[in-house]
Amino acid sequence: MGIKTRLTILSFLQFFIWGSWLISTGDYFYSKLNFPPQDIGLLFMTLGIASLLMPALVGIIVDKWVDAEKVLSLCFLMCGISLMIISFSNDNNFWYMFFAMLFQAASFMPTISLANSISYQLLEKNGIPTQSTFPKIRTWGTVGFIAAMFISDLTHFSISKNQFYLGAGVSLIMAIYAFFLPKCPPSNLSSNKSIVSRLGLDAFQLFRQQRMVLFFIFSLLLGAALQITNQWGMVFMRSFNSEFPDTFVVNHELIFLSFSQIAEALFILTIPFFLRRFGIKKVMMFSMLAWVLRFGLFGVGDPGEGFVYLLFSNIVYGMAFDFFNISGSLFIERETPSSIRGSAQGLFMMMTNGIGAVIGSIGSGWVIKLCTDNNNYTDWTYVWNIFAAYALVILIFFALLFKYKHFPEEEMDALSTRH
């Protein structure tokens, strides 16, 4: 089996694990285990907490001491165990589930950067160009995520603990698969770096620049929006059960929500055009506008006459998610010194997927609690309008405060480098 095929399988199954439970777990916690909204927000906060430290710590280990494929194998093993632990709970014991979710997040989140690093290393060893090959391999990760959503929906795993059994089973398979990948020994390239550098903390010197401060603040604020619909999308769709019982949206919520991931994969292909035509700042603004539409269209949509609004909300999600992540990464690539560029990228991810995700998880839980009455009825229109207004305020202040000139050739060169 060729190395490209092996890495494609790695990417597909890695994100299959995440897709088997990530989108449907919020509804499982809410409908089956009866956790209140604010507790569900705190449970999903574990993803952000794990994103703050675990990838950097695991990166130090593989840089200095242990073969990367062995560490990846261990992470998948622990991920499988943690998903089984989550499945063992039959009640709403908050602290049991909190630490089980934290264990799962700490196990899985490092696999994303580890798998990327291993892919780059093995492609280079085999003389295969990474810039043209890796994006195609990574695309299969999105396909795996979507495939898991389809399977969980069609088997009705999404409404039971079977979703965790599915993820755990694939995780254990991946533990074996990763262990037998070609050897990726420690590089020791960072052996002379301080612990501050290895943890990516040297990028904090960028906060001396006003524009970088603004960029990271807006990254944090927008990061708060990234996981909201992942947490609450299924709960929202199930709220239509009594009014629209025989519709596709209600009977196949997870498949319907998978259109968001399909759109995400397609919008990636449009980014070079948008960057060349509009530049980094406007592409970031398109992302923020797409978040306004993502939430706002959920607020006016329903599985009946409002079906087109729900569908269009899923489509614009692709722009909302992709455009800021990639254009923000390119901004870092262009505007930071090469000596701290890797740390700066890590700081960007910390702000969006770490601190931002924590704030978004906690905040969304409290907003939904605020909009839920004593009879457990949630005014979802009000909920989504609050989130849409939040994204709109970010867009307005970003347009007014963040100054950036468009240099098409330099931005396209940066895009080529990132891919």
C-alpha cells in the first residue's frame, strides 16, 4: 500500500471518530441524560481547555523523545477508552461526565496536529510534494467526518450511547493502524529552545503591536461562535419533532446538518479566488457576515415552508468556518517574523479553538438557559437572533477598527506556502 493511500486512510478514520459523536452529543446530553443547557456548555468547554495545552505538550514529546506514530497510537488508544467511559454513564452526574469529556478531548485534540506532522514528514521522506498532496489527503478527513454522521443517523446511533461505541471502536482500530505507520523519529530540532518557545508562548511578543492585538481579540471573539451550532444544532432540529414529525429534517437531523461539512469542503476550493479578488481583510469580513447569516437563517427557518432558510444556513456555514480560519492563518504567515511564525500560528489556534471555544461553550449554554422557560420550552428564534446580533457587532467593529491593505500576489504566495 502506497504512503499516500495510508495517509488518506489515517485522515479519513481520524475524523470519522470525531464525526461519530461531536454533532449529536449535545442532543444526547440534553434529551437522554437531561443535563441543563449551562452544564452542556461547560461539558463542551473541555474541547477548548484541551486545545490550549495538549497539542503543544504532545508536540514537545514527539520533538524530543518519542516517535510520533507511537504517540499518535497512544492518543487513539486513550481516545477509545475515554469514549467508552463516556458511554458508561446513565445519569446526569455532571462531574463524572466533565472529566470523561476532558479526558476524551485531551486524547483526541493532539491527534490533529500529530497526524498533520506525520503526513508532512512521510510525504517529504518519500519525495512527494506536500503542497499539492496534503490538501487532497486532508479533504478525506472531512469525507470521513461526513460518513460518520451519515452512519450515526441511518443506524439511529445519534440518539443513544452507540455513537460512543462506534467512535471507540474506530479509535482502537486506529491505535493499531497508527502504531504500524512508518517510523517518524524525534527531530530534536527544538532541543535548544526554551520551554517558553516550545509551548509557543514567545508569540505573545506580538501583543506589542496594536494591529496584532486587534487581530487576536477578534479571533477570540469569533472563535466563540465556531462550535455553537455543533453543540446545539441537533437539539434545535429536534425541537421541531411535534410540529413537523414527518419531515426529512426531523427524521434525519444528522444527515441534514452534514450539509454544513459538505459546504465546508466545497468552500475551501473557492478561497484562492476570493483572496485574489478581495484580499485577506474582506475575506475575514465575509466569514463574519456568513456567521450572521448562519445564525439568523436558523432563527427564521423550519422544516416546512422555512426549509430553504435552514438549508441556506448550512451552506453559508462553509464560508463562515473556512474563510476566517484560513485567511487568519495567512495573515499570521505574512505579518509575523519567521522565527516565531509557528508559535504565532499556535497562538491563533489558542485564541479561536481554545479560549474562544471556552467562552462560546459557556456563553451559549447560559443564553439557551435564559431563553428556556419553566416548562422546558426554548425560544430558538430568540436564541439564534442573539447569536446573529453578536456576530454582526463583531463584523461592524472589525470593519471599522482593523486596517489592512490588499496585496494579491503576496497573499497568494502565502496561500501556496500554507498548502
